[in-house]
Amino acid sequence: MNEKTLNANKLFANKSIECSVENCAYHCTGDKYCALDKITVAPNTPNPKEVAQTDCYNFRAVN
Ligand code: SF4
């Protein structure tokens, strides 16, 4: 799926990916879910121990 298609599906709410990052370009418009079919979550530090040490790697800030 390319980026244009992802942006076109912002009304889609993936009920398997709850998300509150409303300033992400892939956040569902008007709902608390991601609009992508799937996401990648990965550590942002070599040995994560807290939530803050993991990231959604699909995040893209709204312009
Ligand atoms: S791509 Fe990640 S940060 Fe963006 S709406 Fe989806 S789950 Fe949230």
C-alpha cells in the first residue's frame, strides 16, 4: 500500500490498533484508532524497559 492510498483511507478505523496520536497523518479522522491496516512497533533504545522506549515506526506528523 503506498502513502497516497493510506492518506485516502483516513476514515477507516482499524479496531485492532487503538491510538490517541491525533497529530499523526495516519490517525483515523474522528475516532481513536489508526487508519492503517498494520503498523510496526519497535524499540527506540537497545534494551527497552518502559512504554516510552518503544515507538510506532509508521508515525508521520500532520503538516
Ligand atoms: S501510524 Fe502509528 S502513530 Fe500513526 S495513527 Fe497509526 S498507530 Fe497511531
